[in-house]
Amino acid sequence: MEKEVIVEVKHMDKTFGSTVALKNVSIKVRRGEIQGLIGENGSGKSTVTSIISGMQGADRGEMFFRGEKWEPSSMLFALEKGIGMIVQENGTVPGISVAENIFLGETEKFKSFGIVKRKEMISQGQQALNDIGASHIDAGQITARLDMQDRKLIEIARIMAKKPEVLVVDETTTALSQIGRDIIYKIMEQMKEENKAVVFISHDLDEIMNVCDALTVLRDGKIIVTFDKEEFDEELIKTSMIGREMQGDYYRSDFDGSFGDEVVMEMQDVNLGDQLKDFNLQIHKGEILGVGGLSHCGMHTLGKVLFGACKSASGKVLIKGRELKDEEDAMKEQIGYAAKDRDTESLSLNASIRDNIAIGGFNCFAFHNFLVSPAKEKKYVQKQIEDLSVKCAEMNQYVSALSGGNKQKVVFGKWIGRGSEILILDCPTRGVDIGVKQAMYQLMYRMKKEGKSIVIISEEMTELIGMADRLIVMKDGEIKKEFPRSSSLSESDIIQYMI
């Protein structure tokens, strides 16, 4: 017996200028199920769920929620009526308290004679955090002091405080460590048990096959196929996503972890609070160095210190024997850095693709680093767009309009175009589909073969095992274990040193 349909989308179309985002899309979401959506970047997954949750409207088609016509005017309206969406990117306001973020737009209910009862708001905010298993977050503190993961947990608490009947989870797990992911998984299972519904978007195929009861594949704005749980087949799903069988290796196929003897970058006795403790590290020419650990182990701080974006309390970072000063110095030494939170640290969303790529290569097309040649700049940017297959209408398109994978390609283009010899990549494939991931991995391997050095900081153990010549595991600001590249290395070998 089929379960009751709680949300239905019929013949939906959506375009953005000349780009067709959705074409005749029809989807049914059933009670008591976790419905997965998967597809390459730009396939339409986030577009259809954003329309369901009131973020934007459709050009054509109709929707039904609990059997009645559904035309949400906003995300707040949708949430009040029973559909909540947790988005991929940051959705909190940094300059206000955690509690104010949880009750954003609802402060009136805490007012008495025009004065906000802050203690009551903080108390209820703390309860909302406790309810989802995030009691370690203080509802009274300023949100800006928290890291990316905890800010995401605040958003989850805000949505779940409304007790939605339908929860849309859009790529959220990519921003979370295993602890945060476990919170999301528990919430989704609880909603399923309560005969509610979840729509789950993820690029992690193993994850989505594990947690979902049904899986719909989108490609180029169209529904390709829907698989029930018993029909899940990894290769068939991949082929459905990209419209062809994947060619070439995904991760590296070799287990030769050799690299040059030359040390191109080094950390000597670096200290920074509880994030880095007497930290020593060498990076070699032609090496892919993997850095793994839990979210708060210090590895993300490590990336910032290596690029000069964060100053250590003591110790030195050396580049070819000379002490590194700051980010400007790092760029002069041909070091590039892709931050974990790309939308706030690696990109200017309200600027064009052209500007975002060109800013990294100013010295490549400006006379005496002063007079810019527009023709050379355009040629420089176009080459990166073509080499990295950035899907866009034109180079003057705003980066904010791109999918996650194409945003990350722009970040890569900024650093690769200027000929970076050392790339520090913090969670480089977060929110990126398998086709783009494969291209990125092949690019990294090609750069290694050219004698360039890459540091991959990642919470994805399979990524580190698949790509690194040498893998270090961090915990509490220290290196707990180092592994050479090996065909026998497994996730369980690594995890015991992380926890």
C-alpha cells in the first residue's frame, strides 16, 4: 500500500534569463519517507525545493500540500504552515545573539510593554538547541563567535522549533562534522517515525543511499528517474546523474605515494590557542598532503595559518626557508588558499565571475602591476572558464547565481590561473557533484605530476585516502598519527586516532 502524498509538484517550469532551471518537473513526497534528490550542480534540485519552501516562485506549474493548493509567499510563511528548509550556505545573522537568530522575525512574542524579555528568549532558544542535541551552544552568546558548524546547528534549531511536517535538507551535511551529521540523521529518522516527510539533497552518494527510502535523479532541470530503496545501484545512479558512464579514474588509481625531497613549506613550533600546539609540519615539492580530523581539531585553523590569513601566537611558517608574513606575502610566493566557507572567505558573491577570477591574476595582465589591459584580462578569465568548464551565461554573470560546484571552480580558477605552486584546499569538494569532484581530483593529480604541492584538509576520509601521498590525523591541535599512501588503508584505521 502506497503511503499518503503530503507534497506534490506538477509540471513545474522555472527559468533564470536564458538558463532553464526546471522543465516540466513533477514530484511526489510521501509521509513516513525520506525522499532523496540527487543530480549534478545546476540540475534543479535546490530550485525545486526552494519553490516548495517559499524562497521563490515558479514560472509554471502547481503545488499541493496536504491535498490543498500550495502557493507560499515566503519561507517564513511556509515554515509557519509546516514546511521548513535548511539551506546549504550560511543563513544566520552574525551580529546578534544565538537566541535572536533562532527567533528571527518573532521577537514580538517576547515583548512586554515594548521591552523584549531577553531572559525568556534565551531560555526558549536554549531549549530549542537542547531539543536537537546541540546543548553545547550557549543561546545567549553572539553568533559571530561561533564556527560554521555551530551556526548551521542554530539554523536547524530554528526550523525544528516550529515542528514542521515537511523538512527540506539542502546539502546541509556538507557543512557539518560527523557529530553534526548525526544530529541531522536523528532528526530525519524521528520525522519519518512521526509520519512526517523529509526531502534530502546531497552529493554524497553513499550517504544518500544509506538514509533515503526513495531517490529522484534530476539532470538539466528534468526528472530522469526515481528509484525505490530496493532498486538503489551506485553505478546506475551515477550514470543517470551525468547521462553517461564516468570515464577515467575517480580518485587516484596508483598507490605510489612518492614525492620530491625538497621541502617547499614548513611549520616550526607553531602555537595558536588550543587549535595548534607546538605544531611542526613539512610540505614537499610534488606532494599531496592530506589533513583529517573532527571539525574542531584545529585543521581548518592550520589552513589559515599556512596562508598567512591567521597569525600564530608563536613559532614560524617558512616558505622555501624564509618566514611567511601575511596573505599578500603568500600570494607573492605563489600560494593559493580555498577556504571551507567559500561564500564568505573565498568569493565576492555580489561581484562577477570575471572580477573573482581576475583579482588573483592581476600581475598577469597589468603593466607594472598598475595599468590593466582589459583585452588581456578578458583572455585570462576566459581561459580559466574554459579550462575548468565553468557553467555560466557569460563571465560578467554574478557568482551568486552559480551552483556550488561552479562557485568552487571559480575559486580554483582564481588560484590556478596565476600559476600557484602550492594550493591549500580546505574541504575543496564540499557541495560539489560527483562529475565536478572527479574533474577536481584529476586536476589535483595532474598538478602533483607537474611538481606542485597540494594540502587537502577534509572531513571526508575516502577523499583523503583516495588522493593523499601522506595523510596526517589531527586531534586537539596536534598530529596524532601519520599514514603513508597504501592500498590497505581504511577509514577505521584513521578514525581511531580522531576520536
